[in-house]
Amino acid sequence: MLKVFLIFLGLLALSSATTLYTEAEESTSDPTDTTTAPEACLYERQPWASVNPSQYYICADNKPKLTNCNEGYYFVRNATLSGCIPAKKMNPNCVNLDVTVGPCTGINLKQPQASQVLTNFWLCTEENAAPVELTCVDDKAFVKQEGYLGCFDWEVWRALRGCN
């Protein structure tokens, strides 16, 4: 009975900690990062970041317009730079430059593999077959890192990858 009670207390503490962490994340979130298009322009004459690192917003006709960087480029806005830059100049946590697709054997048969395209992943359908590149639904980003595996919202992807 004591063991059940202690497990219950542990779960209660974990639940409370998760709630506090979530509330802290919400209170410190960056207002320039949003998963849905903002209703008003954040800046009239400057672009601002989307949560997807290859997209950004500009103000057109007093409305935010989501814009894409060219393939292989990612949006950065900081004290020294504002615009799309090549992937090789990005924080390595924010891009998949070193991805190589392994053969369809062993662990690769059981788990999808990351792609250089952040919203895609490689899947082996059978042993020794050619891997198939698939896209996450709903413009989510693929993560295979530190026990996480799958397609996640961009905010979660950024947190898991340390790409803020």
C-alpha cells in the first residue's frame, strides 16, 4: 500500500512540474514566433521570423504575408543580420547538413531516418529496398534525437533541437 501511495505522490509531483514548466514556457515565449499567421504586422518595414526556420513574415498591405526562403536557406534575424542565409552558416542544431541515409537493414528497418529537408524523413519498407522519402503532415518537422522520434510542431522541434 505504501508503494502505491509513493507512486501516486511521484506522479502528482511530475504532473505539477509539467504544468509549471508549461506555464513558464508560455510566459517567456517569443512574440515573433507563431504557428498561425499573426492578425497584424509585427513590423512595417522589417521581416520577422516564423517558427519554421525556412519561412518569415513581411508586411504587405498592412497584413502579414508568410514568405519562404529559397531551398537550402534559412531565415535569421539578430543584431547583425536579417534575411535568408545558406544552411552551412546556420547553427548545426537548426539544420540537417550531415544526414546520410543508411541502407535498409538493421535499425533502419525499424525506425525512420532524418532527411536534409526538415519536414521529411526516410522510411525503409523492407530489407535491402531503397528508402522512401516521406513528408510529415501539417508542415511538422521530423526529429530523431535523444529518444524522440517522429513529426512534431515547430515549437517542440526547436526546443528538442536547441534551435531558438
